[in-house]
Amino acid sequence: MLPVLFYVVVPEGWGKPLAVAFAVLLLAGRAVAWLVRARRDGEEASILDALRADLWLAVAVAIAVAVLFRAGVLEREVRLPLHSYGLLIAAAFLAGIWLAQREARRRGQDPERIADLSFWILVAALVGSRVYFILVNWGDYFGPGRGLVSTPFGRIPRLLAVWEGGLVFYGGFIGAALTAWGYMRRHRMPFLAHADTLIPSVAFGHFLGRLGCFAAGCCWGEVAQGHLPWGARFPPASLAYQTLSGRDHAEAFLAPDRLSTLPLHPVQLYESFGELAIFLLLVMLVRPRKRFHGQVLAVWLLAYAVLRAVVELFRGDVERGVVGGLGVGQWTSLAIFAVGAAIWARARKAHTGSPAVAQTR
């Protein structure tokens, strides 16, 4: 387990120009991609049209840079930790885009449109995963004396302190699914056909993301009773140790020398390799034998719901919420399974047996 790989040090005096350069490159890169796609589609467009299409992002970036300037953080040396979790999430996102674009080309879909959709999915997934966790743990963020947290930038609302943990996959998936549906409807992209293209990327990305959870020590399992050869001990730097050490009767979770937790079920790895198995199932068996649009999506929903419900039996982070004796994740798994079954039934019924299943545009 290695939460922080190393620190990126920005020397004094370099913070402001690098922040501006990053903002300009981000907006310019998206503008160029927008122009290329528009001109390929035969549309007359200018750089101003491209920037106008991304106006909300330009405003958000400008606000972020202005806040950093005003806080004075960029005037001194800045040490940015490169977290294993963040690195693996970034790798998952890049791998997911590559896989989705590759499949889109094979299916006759627009790979550039898939890349743009993936950006919005990433934003929605981050927001949705955070909102889901906050709703389940409302009192921890809006209770007396719990609303603010100290940072090098000053005191900020705790709901923005994502480094303290608090991202839930199901919340991210729901946010991403709603955003994808809205985007595809706006651009007249058949939802089920494109969802079949995207969902194996979600499975592979989640495989990498859960490895990041293991590295950070979040989403931990319960104490392994008896001898478990693969039990994981998390050190004081991990979120697992920090949370368990603050519980009543912490000795039930920590090693006698208090240098680590007791061996815990590595549920992050259970789910990670389970998602890898689902990914292989989708790309090697389901997708090659696809008979109707929505089939790949439905299989993932059904399989992941079962995987998650089983993994939840070994989870130890009860802070995520328990309702009626079941974790919130288990209740959500039931709902996701029902959605998967409904998509399978409706899509299969709507399938006419024509060769149109191979066409997606």
C-alpha cells in the first residue's frame, strides 16, 4: 500500500504562470477537438464558436485560477502529492476512452463524439459519487462544527474535501448514466447501442479504480476472523486506519502494537478482479454474440449488481450507511439488478431480428 507515490514540487515564482498555462492548454485542446469534429461534419465554425460551446468550463477554470491567485498559494513553493488513487483513476479514464473509441470505430460510431461524451461522463461521475456519499452521511458534513475543514488554502466546506474519502461508485455511475442519456439524446445518438460500446470500458476502468482504493486504504473490508492468508493490514497513513482508530473500542480493529490495522478482507481487490472478470466476459463472450442493442449493458448491470452485493457482505466501512440491516450499496445493487433485468426484457422484446443490430448510427 502506497497512498502517495511522490511529490511534485513547483518552485516559488512558477505557480502562477504554470496555472495560467494549464488553463490555456486545457481550453485550447478542447476547442481544437471541437473544431476538428465540427469541420469533419461539414459545419462552419470558428474558434469563438468552440470557446462558446465550452463556456461553462472556461468560467469554472477562470474561477479556480482566480481563487488560487487570491489565496496567495501560488506565490510560494507548492508541493503537490501524486496519489496512487488519483494516478490509477486517471489511468482508468484514459484506458476507458481508448477502449471505447476503438469499439466505436469498429461499430461505425463517431470516436470523437465518444471522447467528448467521456469527458462529461468523468465530470458527472465525480460529482455524482460525491453527492451520493454526502447524502448518506449528511450529519458529517452539515452537523454542528463539521461543516468546515482547514487546508493550505484556508477553511473550506468539508463537502469539497474529497481527500478525506467519500466517493461512492454507485453515485458516480448514476450521475454518469443520466449525463450520458442527456448527451446522447441531445446529439441524437441511439442510447442502447452506444451504451453497449461504453460499458466494457466502465468495467475495465473500475478494475483499475478499485486498485487505487486498495492503495489508498479506502473502501476497506471487515476484520478477517481466523487465519486469512490474504488479509490486508493497513498502516496509519491509510483511511482505513484513521477511521478505525477513531471508533469506540478501536482495539477490536487495530493490531496490539497499533502500527497497523488487524488483517482485513481486501474487498477492494475482490471487487477489482471481479470487474476484470466481467470485462473479459463482456468482450470475449457477450459482445461477439450480441443479438440486440442493450444486451451488453444489461449483462453488466446484472453481473455487477451480483458482484457488488456479494462484496458488500465483507465490507467494513459502515460509515457509508446501513438501512434496514443492509448496506446502502446492497440496496442499490437490488435496484441496479432490477434495471438490468428490465433493459434486457424490453430490448429483447423490441428486437425484430433484422441485421440492424450491427448498425449504430
